[in-house]
Amino acid sequence: MRADVLSGDYLHAAARAAIDRMLAAARANRVPVMDPVFNPDPVEAGRQRNDWLARGATMFVVGTDKIIVADAVSRYASALR
């Protein structure tokens, strides 16, 4: 796998292909898969959830506490600029 894939870009085509292989293996072996949904925008969070569901995820981790704090700090910092 290339370094850009290992940098954390889970939307990179090679990373998505690797994740899809993992999801297929989990599905074939009846292993549940939990994936993250981290986005302060509810519409984008819903899109991410739907994408994971379509790809085979069965459970989700939603980082609402981190999302709410990060969003509030970002808006506050922007207001102070």
C-alpha cells in the first residue's frame, strides 16, 4: 500500500478497496463491523452512515461529544478573528 493511503485518507481509492475487502470478509464470516461516523454536519453524517451501511457495516461509533466540542470551538475561534 502506498504512503498516501497510510496517511489516514480513508477515502483514497486504494484504502476504500482494502476496507471493502475487509467488509466482504467480515460479511462472509458473519462478523459484525463497527465503523466511525464523525462529522459535525448532520446531513454529511447521514451520508457517511448510509455509505457504510451500503458497504456492509452493521454498527456505528458516533463521536458526538468530540463533534460538538470541536464545532463549538471552531465557531468561537472564527468569531474572535
